[in-house]
Amino acid sequence: MEAVLEIQEVLRTSGRITVLTGAGISAESGIATFRGDGGLWDKYKIEDVATPEAFKRNPELVLEFYNMRRRQLLNVKPNPAHFALARLEEAVRDRLTLITQNVDDLHERAGSNRVLHMHGELTQARCTSCSQVVPWTGDISVTDRCESCGEALRPHIVWFGEVPFHLETEIPQALEAEIFMAVGTSGSVYPAAGMVLEAKLRQKLTIEVNLEASENTPFFDHHLRGPAGVVLPEFIDACLATHK
């Protein structure tokens, strides 16, 4: 496969790889997606559970929505695609940057360390006043308070109307990598959906791993079709076959 040979050449010359993952990779572990048939937005209104205004209006409902998702996370495991990306990081170390739109911790549980969560993390809570972020694996209630300033806690999640994390420095630097690969993304959520265009403008190699064509498919040089848990491990193992 041409894509394998191109990646092997980049690895041989100490080039860098940036991978963007979306809901599709975690869906294979049993985590509900937001869009599409049966997605979370079929059951909940965005304006009721995923905006700053919703939290001010009904914090109990918003907290329970994310508490439910946090409980679900405890009952799922990383799939072969998550482990494949961890193997890639182990092989190339700091030459890999993993950007994820997902708020779960499946990449970390699979062994990845260099993960940029642009939409936040379910397993953390943030103070509504001083913005201190703390690990949090249980439920968050309206009575929970920040240990530093005593104000209320909220999920460490980027809601609609808020700015994603890592846009100022880390992500722009990552898009300078010689290879940009997107795994399980719909290509419909910005700013993540615009990353492949940024990579193309920089004349980088672009690879899409998805069950089916996405809105951004025309902008990718290579396409791998099928479940990420099947096609990605095979692809990465082939790319690493000659890497020392």
C-alpha cells in the first residue's frame, strides 16, 4: 500500500505524525456518539445539557447528563484501535501528537501519553470560579465545591459556545507534522474539521480512517475503510514493520 510506504519513509527520516480521533473510534468500545441514528442528540437537546446557559438554568440536569456518561465510561474498555495508536507512540515517542475530540480516557487507558483533549475530559472537574482542574471519576453534585476557593464545580468539558482547548499553541504546532491522520471523525465539527485543510495547505500527507466517506474525504490523500479496530492495527503494524 502506497500510504504504508510513505509513512515508513517519514519514520525513517525522523518525521512527525499527528493523529486526530473522533467519536467513531470510541463508538467501537460502546460509547454512544452524538450524531447519527441513535446518537445522544436524538435523546437530548444541546441547549438543555451542553451549553453554559443550560448549566446556569438547570445545573442538576447538566450534571446528571455528564454523571451518566462518566458511569458509562467505567464499563467500557479501549479497543484495538486505541492500543494501535499507543504502539505507534511507543515506537516514535515525541514525534507523535494525538489530538482527540473525545472526552473519554480510553487513549490513556490503552497507553497513550501525548494526548491533547480539545473538548475536555470526563474524568476531571473544573471550578466555576478559579478554573482549577482536578481528577474526578465519580458523580459531580451541586453541593461539591472547589478545595481552593469554595465555589461550585462543573464538568471539565467544552460546551457549545466555549473555545476548545490547545488551539493557541499545541495544535498549530502539531499540524506542522509531515503526516496528518484522522480516525473516526465525521468532518462536520469545527475547528477539528478544518485540520485536514490546514495540513493540505502545508502540503502534508493526509490519511483518513473511517467506516464510510466523511464530509472531508475529498481532502485526504489516502482512505482506509472499515472499523478502526480492524483496519488501524493492521495499518500501523505494517508501517512499523521496518521501523527500529
